Amino acid sequence: MTLSQITANLASTISVFTNKDRRFRVIVSIVAMIVLQAAFFFAVVWSSVSIWPQVAASAVVLGDALTKQAQGLPESEIYKLDELLMQDAQFVEALKVTMIVLAKLIAFIAASHIVFIMPCWFFAHNAVRQTSWKVLFKLFWLALIWITLIGLTFVLYSIASGSTQTFLPITSSNVTTTIMIAALIIITYFAHGTMACADQKFKKMFHSCITNANMLVPATVVNGLIIFVAGSFGTILFFNNPINPTFPLVLFIALLFPALAFTRIHLIWTLWQKQN
């Protein structure tokens, strides 16, 4: 897809918002998406604020043990760091506590993502064209599939790095890390692609992600840039003035949440145009 086609596709997406026949449905869908996105955001913030302090004390013990073992270890033997740390009783206990707390946090965020973000995708579909509620249940299944696959990717990453004791390896080769990042990018692409065509049959969803890659990949990249720009203003203001975070937070929400709604509709519209 050329730059002119990308621009034309973005301009075409605007027609979703200006079409008189679907205007009411689009407004309701966008408001619903913003409310659900806000609910997810505050659920993540609340869980992080509630759970993260429990990690602080354990993190100090983990950091001290890591520094102690790494200082006396030659660079050529850094691969032994995992094994040495697992022989430290304090490190093992602190790691156990940390892993349990992080597992609770990840599980809560994953559940919140399914409960709040999957309906966002449903309303994005509904904004483009009237959609059956069956699509929502299909989206729930897709979320479970992709979250499970991401979890398995991290497990395989630990195994490939020679560390089965920690969720993420303490040391890892550049090649292994590069492969892991590439795998996550591919999974993310297919996750968003299948959610954008969730009104199709399962087999056809994956087929569409491959056959329409020339349109989906540029649209996904453009969406990433839109989200990055929308979230940057509030973030930059916050770091420049962390003492008074109210205005940066309001700006962050006011720009990011509508941008997220637009990018979902943009991705769905990109595929819908191709099919029709």
C-alpha cells in the first residue's frame, strides 16, 4: 500500500463518522468504547497501585542478591548467574513472593482486558456495520487464545534461555531475545487482525490476516503512530510537571481514548472495504 493509498484509507475511515445512516449507531459505539477503555485504564491503575507495593520489599532483596552474585562473576561466566541465584535462600523466597504477586497482577489485567477491551472491538464493528452479539462471544474466545499464546511465548523464552525458575530469564542471548520480540510482534499482528475480522469464520479470519497483509500491516503501523502521538502529549506534560498531574492525566485520557476508538474502526474499515 502506497502513502497515497494509506492517506486515502484514513480519509475514507472518516466517512464512517459522517454517514447519516449510521451516525447514531457510531456515536453510541464510540461513547461505549471510551467508557469501556476508561474502565480498563482505571482497573489497571487500581490493581497496580494496590498490588505493586507488595513487590517493593522483595525487589530490594532480589536486587541485592543479583548485585552480590554478579560482582564476583567474570563476564565469560555470566550464564551461571541463574544457577547461583537459585542457591541463595533469601533470593528464592523473595522471588517466590514476587512471582505470586505478579501472577495475580497479570491475571487481573488479562481478565480486565477480556471484560472491557473485547466489547470495545464489538462496538467498533458495530460502528462500521450492524453486528450480531455472537461476534462479542467470538471476541472473548479470541482474547483467551491470544493471551494464552503470549503466555506460552514467555514460557518458551525462559526455557530457551536456560531458565525455568523465573517468568523472565535473568540472562539471555541477543538472538533468543530478538526471536522472542519478533514472535510477540507477529502474535500482536494476528491478534489485532483477527479481532478486526471477528465477524467472519475462524478459518477465514486467519486467512484474511495473511491475504490482506498488504493493507493490514500499513494500517496497523499507522494506528501505532496515532496512538503514540495521542498518548505523548499528556505523558510529556506529566514528566515536565509531575507535582500537578491532573491536567496531563485529563489530556492523556481526552486524546488517547478517542484515538484508540478510531484506530479500531480504522482497522475494521480497512478490511471491510476490501471485502465489499
